Amino acid sequence: MLIFYLLIPVYQLLAQTSYPYVVARDRMLFHDNVDKEQKKLLKDGSVRLTKDESINLQIEDALIRRLDDFQEAIENDSVLTGNDKKKYLRGLEFMLRGFNQNWNKKDYSPSQAPALLNAYIDATELDRQKKSIQPIITANEWGVGKIIVECFLLPTENPGVQPSRIELLMKYMTNHPEEILTVLSRNPDLPFVDSLIVVAARYNPNRLYDYAQGTGRLAYRIRNHNDVLVKAIARMANSKSGQMYFPFLDNILKGKISFAEIDSVKNNDFAYYRLLVRTRLDYVEQTMITKQPIWAMDAILDKMSHKAREYFIREINALHVQENLNIRFKRLEGLSPQELYYLCVLGEDEIYTSSYVNGVYPRIFERMANPRADSLLISVHGDYFRKFIKMAAGYNTLNDFLGRMDKENANTLMKAFVIGLEKTKGLEDAVDVADSYSSIVDKNSELAAFVLREVEWNLKKNASDNNRRGVVIYHILKSLFESTDTTKKIDLSATLGIPPVYNVSYSSLVDDTGRVVQQVFFYGDEDKDGQHSFVNFMGMFRGRPEWKISENPQWVSITSTKGKPVWIFANKPLLGPDDPDAKAQAKLGEYLAARKLLPTVVIHRGHSYHLKYTLEQLAPTAKIVVLGSCGGYNNLNDVLTICQDAHIISSKQVGTKTVNEPILQAINADLAAGKNIDWIEMWHDLSARFHNNAAAREKFDDYIPPYKNLGAIFIKAYRKAMGD
């Protein structure tokens, strides 16, 4: 047999295929594998990976034409051995596969194709000389280097692979400082770990604090670091009072405050809050002057917000039935106008109307030697001024507020309220502007017209500047504001390209068996509010022939006996050790999931500080969400992140059965009748119902129907327009 093969002419061992050059039979498979990866790039014979034709042409030139040339050069290279040719052909296949699998992922780009091929060719030349490919990895972006390294592992690993992996880690962490500590926790002995700890400390000191509290090699290296910032954070992390010190990190480093000074107030909620406010004002002023970032700026805001809500707002809210205002607001005694100001803007989601109108707002000006509104805003350096204006509009104190300054200053302030939203971080400021308008237009038509003109001016400016984000923001605001003029009959759904805002179709609320499923969250409270709320809620159904009630120790189910099927599930507001109401909610959630009962109506019945637990369990299928007194930006944003098309009912006041029950009864009546929910019609009927009851009417006016919830509509429209 051996003699037989020796007699075969050499040319028969070569295969002249579709290639324009001769390919050895034992390398044909390697060439074919390269070609298969190339074909994945093509559609109808051309590269069409992106909308940019110039980039497509660059990809085609690099990974089709030039790669074919290099592929031929490998095959025809008289110096390379057969095994080397197979190695570099296999590497070409791996390179193409890496591009095909990653070009549309984070840290990669289709435009990297030419650099990728150049890097592979250069790395191949170094590998032929038995030299390290690391210089190639160093010279290229992370995405290119990551693919190239994987091409030089077989059959023998290039000597530059391991140092290149470390190089790539460094590049990755440079591109993603938020990932530094995660990577270092797995690789605590990297040669550059100490320098990266410094970077991580400056990028996110809060996160470094968490890692410094841990165990293991990384925590040890953080705690024994010589950098001034890292040492300060590590000291706090090792203290039982570390979280109390952390908000003052910047001033500690600058020698403006000592640990001892913080120790003197940290156990006194009142004094500690005042120190937080004083430090926040100092930080804001520093930022305005130096334009430099402040360490732990977010931390001080979080701690201020926590203290404002927990120590002050919940106390004065809890006393809302107390007629003696001196008793109810005793906790506010001694607070400065600036400290009261921050109670408002940081307690937006929780403060009751009566707490704001009768307590915090008037005391701001009572405690000012010269009670001017512009002086107040100057004293807080304009911090959160849009939030304060939005709340003043919502609680009908905006006319009073603007009246406490000269007309010219008031106009300047309202211009500032509207201008520059395209430059703000996130959406909260824009949502505050949107939310304020419905209140402004009801109370001050002249001011409403002024605000609308300013929105129109900013829309034109952003269009002229070709600022897409700005155009989207101001177009949405203009549409929302104009929609409040019923004579213009603007269809927001058509104008903004979002689902209907004035109604919810019955068909969107039923499941595939024709049921409408509702879930109600109750919470057991020491003050018995949750328990009383549950009793009132059940009173809508007990003893009524159109409803059937079943219950167990943890929840109740209520089903309609007439009309269309409506199924309502509510956990009981249990109170005791180990959070029995949380366990009841979890068991009910398991029951619903096991039976594929998907709630399309979700109702939160509890204090604002319970809402986060409801949101954690909120069904993505919810189309109607009743929040009670929890209508701030963060809550709206969280709901719409989970349920993007939800219609949200919220209130500026504590939820009350006087209003809650008629709203829920109206919703259930429509559902049992198989009718679409028409919010305008429903709110008109409810308004008429409360017309002759001044106390009930006042509470009803605090409720915001979905079609007037301009903040929620803004978020929906913005996400739609920006493709979020």
C-alpha cells in the first residue's frame, strides 16, 4: 500500500478547488472553516451589519477581500511548515468567529474590523518569530485584543498570552471603573492592584467602603493602603459608626470636620440632621465654585433623606389627626428655614398635604428675618429648586411663593425652572416640570401661558442645536401642556406614539380565560392603620350578593357572582414577629403564580415606606396601579420600569377610605360590566359625587387620575421616543 501511494503523482495530493490558488488537501478543511465564518458576514453577497454603508464597506474590505489575500499568502508561504499554516488558518477562523459573535455587544464595534485584521496579521508575524504578541494587545482596543488572544492558544500557546490577559484586565477595568472591585476580588494579587484601588476609591467611594468591610486579600490590601482617600474610607469601614461618618468624607479629608465632631452629634437625630444639612450646603457651594466632584455627595443626600423621613416627616404625618398644631409640629422646633426646605424636597414621596401646608411650608418663612422666596433659594444655592417649585404647585402654594419676590425675579426663576432640561442628569427634573403644569394651569393661567412659551422657546433652541434629547423632552412637554387645553382636543396617544392615556380597554385587562385578576397589598402596622384599612376594604364586599368571599389565615379571595368574572386577592395585614404580612404576601404570590393568575390591577394599601415591598412583588402584567400617597418621581419611574404601560393613580395625601372606596367601586363596576375604563368619565362622576361634601371633595382633589398624571405620561413618552 505504501508503494502504491509513493507512485501517485504529487499534484494528485493537492486539490484545485474553487480557490484561485492550489490548496493542499490536508488544509482544505481549515480554509473551508474560514470561508464559513466569512459567509456569516454576508447577506445577498454584501456586508450589511450596520446602517452606515461606509462601515459596511470597511468590514467587507477587511474581512472579505484583504482576509482572502492573507489566507492565500498563508497557503503559498514557502517558509511556513504545514502545521504552522494550519495554525494560522485556524487562528483566522477563530478571529472571524470572535468578530461574528461579538460585533454587536458591549465593548466591541463593527468598525473594529480593519484594526482586528491588522492586529492578527501583526501578531502572526511576531508569533512566527517566537516573539510575544503582547505589544499588539497593548496597541489595540480591549475588544480587538480579547479576540486576538484567543487566536494564539493552540497548538502551542504564544508566550505573550498570559501577560496579555493581565493587560486585557487592565484595559477592561480602565474602560469600566465600576467593575474594578469585582475583578480585583477575584484577582487580588494582580501587579497593579494598588493603583486600581485608588481609581476605584475615586470612582465610587461607597463601594470601596463595602469591600473594605469584607474579609480576604482585597479587603486586607484596602485597609493597608497608603492613599489618603482609601485610608479614610478604610477607617470608617472598620468603625461601628462608619455609615454615620461616611457622608462627611470630603470635609474630613479637607480637615473641615473631625471624627470627634461627628461623634458629638451622631446619636442625636435632630443635631445629626442639622449637621448633614450644613455639610450639604457647603458641598453644593464648593461644587459651584470649584466645579470639582465631592466625595460621598450621594451618601450625604441618602442620609439626609433617611433622617428627614424617619425622624421628622413620619412623626408629623402620624399626628395628622392632632388638632393642636403646636403639638403636631413640635418636632420641627429649632429647625432653620434651610433645614425645613430639605424636609420638603427630600420627603416628597411621603409628606402629607396637611404636613406641608400647615406645618413645614409656613414655618420656612416664619423663621426668616426677611421672608423672601428668592432669598431662600439663594441660601440653598438653588439645590433642588425644581422639586420645591413642583411641590409648591402641587400643594397650591406656588402663587404665594412667587409672590414673595419681585415680579422680575419670579419670571427669571420660572425661566430657570424650564430651561436646560436637556443637560440634566436623568429625567427627574423634566418630570417635575411636567408634574407641576396641571396644578399651575388650574390656579394661574397667566403663569401657565408663560411656562408654555418658555417650553416652546427651548424646543426651537434644541432643534436649532440639533440636540435630540432636548427636542424629545420639550416636544413631550409642549404636547402635554397643550393637551390640558380641552379646546385643542389633542390626542396624546397619537401625538406621542404611546398607548391610550384616557382609557384602558377591558380586553387588555382580562386573561386568556376571561378573568380580570386584582392583587391588593396590605401591611400590618403598630398604629393599626393597615388593619383598619383592610376592614374598610372588606366592607365593600361583605354581605353583598354580587361578591363571594373565601379566606384562609393569610389572605382572602373575592370573586364576582354577577356579570363578568372579577377575581380579587388581598393578603391580610398581619402584625407580629418575623413579618407575618410579608410571609402572607409571599404565599399569596406563590398561589397566584402556581395557578397562572396574572394580576392586571394592583393596589397598594399602606404607608409610603411600605411601597418598596409592593414594588418588589409588582406583577409586570399590571395595567392599572393604585399607589395611594406614593406618587413621587422615583415611584412612578419604578412602576413604569416594571409595567411600561401602567395607568397610575396616586395621591398627594394619605389614602382615605372616603375616596379609595368610591374609586375602587367604580373600577370594579366597569370591570364586572365588561366595560372599558374611561378615566375622564369616571373622574367626572366621582367629582359630582363629592360635590356637596367639602371634606371629601378636598381629599378627592388630592388624587391624581392617570390622564392628569403628566409625570407618568412624560416617562412613557420619553422612553418610547428614545427607544429605551
